[in-house]
Amino acid sequence: MTRHLAIVPAYNEAGAIGATIADIASHTDFDVLVVDDGSTDATAERARAAGAEVIRHPFNLGIGGAVQSGYQYALERDYDIAVQVDGDGQHDARHINTLLDHLERHPEIGMVTGSRFLRLDGDGYRSSLPRRFGIRLFARVLSLVVGRQITDPTSGFRMVGRRGIELFARDYPHDYPEVEAVLLLHFHRLEGREVPVTMRPRTTGTSSINAQRSIYYMIKVLLAIFVGLLRSRPIVEAGDRAPVTAEHSI
């Protein structure tokens, strides 16, 4: 049987994590792994109480480190499919099956991403005006680099098959992972696609990127894209194992 895993990175999401896990469980048969990235609140305890497996980082590594821990867990336990779902409840778990259906119907695809900007009805949460400007800028640059249309490069709602799990377990961007992961996939000759989804506004907590930091963030991400074009990468073949890193507290 195909084994499916939902990777839920979370940092101080005690107010939303229980509902996020329940949403996934009610709409899918995916196992749920919460990667508690050094939270100082009750995120881990509430995740366990909701029925999820939990990895706890002793300190905050950032979203890239949290997601890579999830992929290493998926690789070590021989999962065939992994989906990333934000711990703040913004990703609608009903769309996980949409991503899965697309991935299964197109086995040549390395990653399928849920895009907020493909819905013809314009429904769903689309973030603030400065963020939308930045997203369009990143989308334009990445589309030129990879040679296909990208509409939502900052979406963290994405699903990969076994080859993507093997790749991301070994090499996953840590600074601006959503954008840089698109480049990483492209350089390993794995095709990516987008499908339309809706996203919800955050109900608890606050984003680390506010309006004042948007311009700074855009400049840093653009620099990261161009640096990413030059960085060396490990060659990942089918069946490769992830390197051993720091021990996980589960």
C-alpha cells in the first residue's frame, strides 16, 4: 500500500495546531507529523493530544530546517508521498486530495503545488497588497529561470512523491525555502506543476514578515534566487538515503 505523510512545521502554533491536525484527519488518510521547531508554548503537547507524531527541535531552526526534518522522517520510514501543510491553519486540507490526484495521474511530476492565484473565481485568501506584489515579482523571475509558468512561488502547500522526498531529505533550502525549492527541483530535472486551491487567513499568531519588512524580504529573496543559480548541489539518485543529522526528539 502507498504510504502518505503530512508534514506540519509549527512554531508557537498552540492555538491552531489541534484544528489543523483535525482538518487533515477528517479529509485524508495521511499520517500526520508535526515538527515543533523550538516552540516555547504548548504546540508539541497539543499536537500529541490531537493524535499526531511529533518531532521537537531543541531550538528554532527556521521553516527550512523544520521541513527538512519532516522529509528525513518520511525517507527513513519509507513513505511514498509527502505533503507540507502549514501549522497555522491557512491550508485547507480538503485540497490535499486534489494535489494527490494530480500527482498520481501525472507520475512524471516531481512536485505539485497549491496556488492561490489559479482560481478563476478569485475566491480565497490572497494576502496583503505588498506581499502580492512580491509574489508576482518572484513568480516572474522563477518562470523565466525554469521555463514554465509559476504563479504562487511562496506557497508552502506542496506535495512530492518518493523522488522528491529523497531530494528534499538530503538538500532543502533553509533561508527562503518555498522559492528556492522551486529552483532546486528544476536543477534536479524534476518537473513541477501547480493546481488551484483556496487558502484561509491566519486565525492565531502573527507572520514574521510584516508590511515594513516586505521590501527587505523581496530584496533578500531575489538575491537568494541568483545565488541559488550558482550554488553546488549534491547529486541525488533514486534510492539515496539522507545523511545523518542531529538526533530528533520524538
